[in-house]
Amino acid sequence: MPFITIGIIASCFVVQVILTVIGAPGGEGSSAIDLRLRAADYVLEHPYLELSAAAERELFEGFPAPVLASLERGRAAAARYRQDPVYVAEVLAESRRDDVNPRRDLFDQLNEELERSAEGKSDAYRRAARAYTAQLPGAEARLFAHLSEIGPDGEREEQRRLDELLAGYFERAHADPFQQYGAKAGQLLSYRWVSHLFVHGGWLHLLGNMLFLWLVGFNVEDRWGRSFFTVFYLTAGGVAALTHFALAHPQVVDLPLVGASGAIAAVMGVFLMHFANTKIHVLWWSVIRFGTFEISAYLALPLWFLHQLLLAWLYQDAPTPVAHWAHAGGFAFGLGLAALFRVSGIENRFLSGRIEREDIVYEYDPGRDPEVVLAGMGEAPVPRGRDGWRPYVEALTGLRGAPVEDMRRAWHQAQGTLDRPQLSAAGHLRIARALQSAGLLPEAFDELRALFRQHGWSADTIAAALLLAEVLSAEGRVSEATAVLEKAAALPGLEPAWMERIRALRSRVASPTREPRPAL
């Protein structure tokens, strides 16, 4: 059973139910993000008001540089208003002259044009327009005139209004699960690395993500095993979030990231590598009709990936609530990692079939007679082809913990039913590994020798050569193990990773004496 995938899906649903019961953030202008931006805009419009350093960091984290620069210019002008009354009087007198003031006229014209252009635009656009307005001639005079007009009482009233906005924001932020558990730029190396994968923006967001995880997660977990799948899923979620924070629009990067879509996209990448020929049933609908069609994974998933890249590129200069870069980054990470594991042989050596072996060990009854288990292989039909090794590996794994002699006797009685000519090199190798794990080293050696006799020495059988060297070394036949490694190292076309593993194993089993090489 794919317990990890089922557990992830169940956990996400439980979290969403809790958020629904306690009241997830919602309502126009009532979320923590809305209140934060409202308070930040008020500070930008009134740069002379007091604001703690901690509150300023939280309010303006991720804001564009021009906006922050305009805030500093306004604060510098406000400081001069309080410290240099003579300069303030001169500026105000100059701005109030009855004759034509080119600087004032230029400021008024440009300011009106910027405000007119911002009508109907987003808050981010209006914020940027205000930032450039602060650079125009006459901005300082307008600030001086405003402070002179409202006086100390007016400043206190504006400060009270800012304090109310800040109190409302911090109260909402404390209760907002998106702010508490969502991933944030610069804060990912914390509990947020995991927590953001289980919080979703609503039921539709959750159902869409879990549907994709249901479709691909079971197969990948079965392929890689529960333990590694868990590590991979959590790591992929972090990698997807980092991609989002590195490449998404600055205004979006400033918001908390929630949802498991980045990690699920990584699982989709692994699924493409191993189950490319799987048929995917797609439901389509229009206003008056609907239907289904089939498409292979090797077409559907790359098209989905290219679609995410296209959307990420189209929205690179505009904010969007969908983390397309997280999807693309997660998918690329999963596909690349699966390709690396396949090319390097890591998957075949350490990952493939882990769930099956773990299930067998879990269900093993210590009181069961090992002879009955392996002898039963001769009574049941033996699968042909590539999977002919599977019943024997399962039986040997299920007998883990039984006396070695009992397993050896049962194995010798059952192996006569094994159709060796039908086995692939990988099948021989899997049986040899199972025999080695069971402590049947001579039998593992015989199986590897059969592998080389049937399939020969090649780059494809290098994993078997390494296992053979380990078996020989464990039996005390160190010089023979060294000779096998030397022969393996001489094979043409070996990748650097394999050569490094051969050198590492040779250093562990090397012997100062040399004996005749074994004939394989």
C-alpha cells in the first residue's frame, strides 16, 4: 500500500477542514495581505509618521527599490522640516509666489499626469507612480505645506490612524494560516519548508492538487519506496519554492506561498521518466457537451511543463496568484533527479522495489518453515520473461531472520524450478542481491557467475561485477575480488561515477598478494 501518498492526501484534507471550521482568511480587503498593503501605502503617503524597525521590515519586505527610495526621500524632507525652519520658510515662500513658478507648474503637471495614468490600474502601479512623483521638483514643498497646514494635532491624528492599521494587520497576520505556515522568501529554511505543502488556498486548489498526486504518487512511491519518496517529496517542495522566489514577479514573491503543487509537479517528472507510455484519460467539456480522450504521458506531461513555462514567461512582468515557476521548477527537479538515478544506476541498486520488500518483511511470520516458502515456488506457475525473478526474491526476503542453513536447503530445493534462460541480467542480479542479503554468499556467487556466462562482460553488467567483488571479499577471497574489479575497470565506455565506485571498492578489498584471476 502507498501509505505515504495516502497519508499526504489525508493530511491535506484534514488541514483544509480545520481551516474551514476555524475560518480561513477571506473577504475583500480583510486578509492580512490587504491590511499589510493598506498600512504600507499609508506610511508611503505620510513618511513623517513614527514606525518601529520591526514593523517597517515586515511591512516593506520585498517592495521594489524605487518605492523604498521614495520613502527615504520623504523622511529626509520631514526631518529637514523639523530641524531647519529657515529653509522650510524659504521653500514655502518660493512655492507661494504669485508670479509663474516653473518648478511648481512642472510638478503639478507631471503629478497630475501620473495620477491620471494610475486610474483603474493595480495598487502596485499606483504605488510605483507615487514613488516617481516623490522625485519631481516641488514634492518637498508640497510635504512642507501639508505639515504646516495640519499642525501637531493633525500629525497626532494621522499617527493614531497608522497605529490602528498596524494593529489590525498584526492581529490578522497572527491568525492567518497563510502568513503563519506559508513559505516566505528568506524564511524557507524553517518549519515553513514543510508546512506550506499542507496548506491550500481553498477547496478547489486542494482538490486539483490532490487529484494529480493521486494519479502519479502511488506509482512513484511504489517505485522508490516509502522512506526515499518522503524525503524526495519534501525536498522537491522546497526546491519548487526556491525557484518561485528566485524567478517570480517581485510583488508575488513578497506574498506567502501555499500549496503542494510544486512537490506534486516533481512527482510528475519522475512519473514521466518511468511510466512514459501510460495512457492518461482526459475529461473535456464545453457549454453543451463533454467527453473524454486518451493521451500518453510522454505527450501530456511535457506539454503541461511547456505550458507552465509559457505562463511563467508571460507573467514575468505582472503579478499572478499562480506559482507557475514553482510548477516548472518542481517538474524539472523531479525529471532531472529520476534521469540521474537511472543513468548512474542508483535506482536499480538502492531504490527499485523497496515497498515490495518492506511489505514482505512486515508480513513475515518467524515461525513459518522456510522450506515451505521456497518449495512453494515449484508448485506455482513460474512467471516468464523479465519478472521471472520476482517470486524468488520475495521468498528470500520474506525469510529474513530464519537460520541460514534452513534457507540454503530450501533454496537448493526450489532453484531447480527457476527458468534461467528466460532471466534478464537484471533478474540474475536481483536474485544474487537477495541471496547476499540472506547470507547465502556461495549461492550469490553462483548466480552472478551464471549472469556473466549468459550475458557476458559489458558496461550493463558492471553492477553485478561490483556485487561479485563484495561477495568474494566477504568470503575472504580478496585477491579474486581485486581481479574482478580490475577486469571491470578495463571495460570500455564506463562512466566516471562507475569508475569512482570501482576505485572505492578496490581500496576496501585490496590485497598485497596476487593470485590467479578467476575464470568467469
